[in-house]
Amino acid sequence: MSKTIIPVKVFDMVVFGAHGDLAMRKLFPALYRRYADNQIPKESRIIGLSLTNLSSDEFRKKVFQTLKKHISEEDFNIDKIDSFLSQIQYHSNDVNDPDSWEHLQRLLADENERIRVYYLSVAPSLFSTIAEGLASVDLNSNGERLVVEKPFGHDKESAEELNNKLGRYFPERCIYRIDHYLGKETVQNLMAFRFANALFEPQWNTHAIDHVQITVSETLGVGTRSEYYDSTGAMRDMVQNHLIQLLCLIAMEPPYAFEADALRDEKIKVLKSLRPLKNHDALQNTRRGQYLYSPSALGYKEEVGNLNSKCETYVALKVEIDNWRWSGVPFFLRTGKRL
């Protein structure tokens, strides 16, 4: 099957935290692939911001190295990579410094008619600070998009508080809460596998399915993400976003249209039908673990430098969905590092 490439309009994309792990491992390789498929116009700009003091040339060299590492040999086209890198600028930026916002405003002022996207590849604690900073120099009043990713708060109250803060500066239609797992080809194929397959869809229910297993198994440890991971753990890093999204795609009813609001509405129905894990059920149907030292690799405690850490690197859950389609069908969710 041939893929359809839909070019986008000329844009400026400002990446906060551009020197961090998420941007380097995920975002820049993804942007390069879009550029290599002629989806990104050559006039667009990608502006990286972070605290690290680098020149644009030094930053481009780092992006080049990350592309070399994460792009397959068949997709590694040096001419296209050079052209892609020429679109990238880098500026040192402190989100707590008013002068940095003035500098960003001047940088973007010469292209006021472009679509602007602010991608927050930073800790969630900085989301509202950045939204407020953008508003302080009027970089939020012309339909600019604000892109944020998990974890979105650490519980219901903090998530609602963060939503309210972002809503002070950006309208809801301009806030994009994303999950990069949904961009994976296997995940996107779930929709076609389910709803375009006359063989499977009639059997996709409690009468034909005994149980469902969703496993995200990682061979690597925490690596360079120790500071983030030790305050987050597998439950918040993987389950409440990636695995729950997969659960929704597998369990949801067919949407009335393949558009954002319709898909969201069907996912919400699944979430509302999930049986809460409380008291005895929580003890009986959940497991947590942490990888240990072995002759071939450090244990989690040694890797993060915290010998008292009780942060989980493995989580397994048995959950049930109380609706007509899935009643009595257990869903087993598991994820872990160093598996």
C-alpha cells in the first residue's frame, strides 16, 4: 500500500528543551522523516531552545549525530539531512528570564503570518511558566499551537490545575496534548486492523475473545533519564498514557467519523467503563517490580544513584471493562525495563 503525503503550510516550530532526551531521540528524527517525505516546506524554521549554551552550528552537529544513530541506513540521505539541518536554528533560553522572552519575540516577529507551534519537550513543572512567558510577549494571540506531552500532572487535582493554567493563556482548540506512542506504525494500523477487516470486527467481543494482553517490553534501563524516571516510575511513564491509549484503541466502539473529536468521544466511553481498582482488587490485580543488579548490567538503584529508591520499573495490571462488548474479558497490561 502506498502512503499519501500531505504537505503542510510553511510554519515556525519552537522546541523548548531541544537539547533534551525526548527531542533528540524522538522529535528531530521524526521531523527529518517528514522533511525527507517532502511534507515540510523548505521555508519552514525549526527553532531549538534550551539552557545549554551552544551555537546553531554546534547544535546542528548534535542533531546530525542523533539522526545518524536513530535513522535507518536506507533513510539516511546526506543531501536531505544537510538541507533539513539548514532549517534548524538554536538559541540559549532561560524560561524564567524576561529577556529571553523578548529575544524570542524579536526572533519570530519577522514572520508574523506563519503558523507557529510551540513544542514543550520539558518537565511538566515548566508548562505553565512557558505558557505565561509566551503570553507576556503576545506570542499566544494569533492561533499559535501549544503542544504538551505526558505526564500531565501527578494526580487528578494537579492535572486540573495545569489545565486551568494553560487555559488562561491559550484557547482549548490550540492546546494539543499528545502521546507519541500513537505515532507508531503498529499502533496506527490497529484502526485498520479492527474496523476495515470484515473477518475480525464481528469477532471482536466477549463471545470470541478469552482475554487481551498488551505488553510493552523494553530491554534498556533508565540510561540518561534517571532524574526524571526516579520521580515518575513505570506507572506514570508508561501505563497512564501509552498503555491506556492502546487499551482504548483496542476496546472502543467504531467512531461515527475518523476525526479527532469522534475518536476522543469513543475513548472516553472506554475509560468510563473501566472497573476501578480499589482496596482488595488493587492488591489482587496489580504487581510492581524493580530490576536488580546482574553481572551484565547495573541494577536500577545503582543506575540512578539512589540505593533507597522504591520507584517501580515494572508494572502489571489486570483490568476489566464493564460494557456489553467486553464484559468478562480481562485485559492484562504490563510494561517494564530490562526485560
